[in-house]
Amino acid sequence: ASYFSSHTIEDKVASRQSFFDSYKLNTETTDYSTLDKRRLGISAELCSDFGGKFYFEITPQFYYTNIESHSLFNIDAFEGMKLLNHSKTEGYLKSHEFYHSTNFYATYKDFGKKERALLFSFNYHIDNKESDNKELSQTEYTTGAASEMTNLLYDNTHNEMGFMAGLKYVEPLGMKWALNADLSSTLT
């Protein structure tokens, strides 16, 4: 079993002055963001060897991931000391993901001839993600123009399932050579 957690905070502040013929323009920008990410994973391995001829292995894995983030971006524009406009953009993200995968592997060797082998592999996986993404933006003008506002919400869902199966035959040719034949199929 494994657990991972991270928390990131980032702040940025910038000021800019632009000089024109009769006036100067000041722009102040602040940028703030946080990111929280947590992941829990569990994996197991079950394997056995029967007399050196037959071997199998099963490895299931489960992962759950949770992500949350918030960002805030402000821009203020001044002409001298007079505020021309104020712009604010804010974003939120919440995301959950569940992932499961199981591998099955079996081999049967030394039947009829030393080093002759038949190998079978199978895998399936499930990947489900859900996220909500919210974006708010607003620009206010002090020159009498109406303010602009945007409010967007995105709901995302991703569901995936996949299967893979493979069969391999190995025919030894002398001490150093072997002939392999593979057959596999994948469906997602």
C-alpha cells in the first residue's frame, strides 16, 4: 500500500510602468494558486510455481486520486493614481479518479521437449474520472462602461475499460535459438 499527498502554494506579484507623452500607466498583477493532490494505491502479487513446469502470477492494483486546486488572478490598471479597470479571474478544480488493473500471467514449459513453452497473459483495467472545473472572471471599468462577467462550469466524466489477452508459443531450435509465435488481442 502507498499514500502520496502534496500541497503547493504559489504567489506572484508584478508591477509595470509604461510612460506615454503626457501620462504614465501603471499595471499591478497578483497571481495566487493552491494545489492539493492525494493518491492512495494498493497492489498485491499472488504467484506459485508447480514443480518447475507450471507457473502463474496474478497482480491486482487499485488507485484512488483526489485533486483540488484554486487560482486567483488580479490585474489593476491605473493612469497616475486613477483606477482605469480591475480584472479578476478565479478558477476551481475538483477531480476524482479510480483506477483498477489486474494482470494474469501463466506459463507451461518443458512439455515434450526441454525449453518448449506456452505462455498466456491477460490484463483488464478500469479507469473512471470525474471532475468539476469552475471559472469566474470579471472586469470592471471606471470610465462608465458596464462591467463584463463570465461564469463557466465544466463537468467532465471519463469511463474507460480495456482487455488484453495474449498467447505465445516458444519452440527451441538447438542450444541458442528459439522460434516464437505470438497471438494477442486488445479491446478498449
